Amino acid sequence: MWVAGEPVHGDQSFDIRSPYDGALVATTSWATAGQVEAAVRAADDVRDEAAALPIYLRAEALLATSRAIADRAEELARLITAENG
């Protein structure tokens, strides 16, 4: 998980297993209530700043995100398939 640009780890981890064959796909952690609150606060703290950005900068950020997803499409497809069986 990431909160305010920093990686955070919950107190309790869990395995993500393929429903197809039970293979381990990943291990991750549950967010604590405090981490959820911190994430909401961090988002709220930057809301006005983000809203004030010119539309072209917001569009550039979305385009960069779209390109990053497209660049890793095969990897993401394999991961989603493994998670969902």
C-alpha cells in the first residue's frame, strides 16, 4: 500500500491464492483503521491543489498512467487471471 507517496504495511498479512488451483499469487497486508484514515487525510490534503492544476497537466498525468498500464498489459492480464482463476 502507499499513503501520501510512502509505502506502508499493515499489521496482518494474507495470501492471495488462485481459485483455479490454489497456487500462491501474492502476499499482502490488510490496512489498519489508522492507515485508512491517513490515506483519506492525505487525499483530502491535496484535493484543492490537484483541482487547481490546469486541465492539460491533469490530462498529462492520466495519459502517463494509461501508457504505464498499456506497457504492462500482458503482466497485468496474467496477474488478474491468476487472482480470479
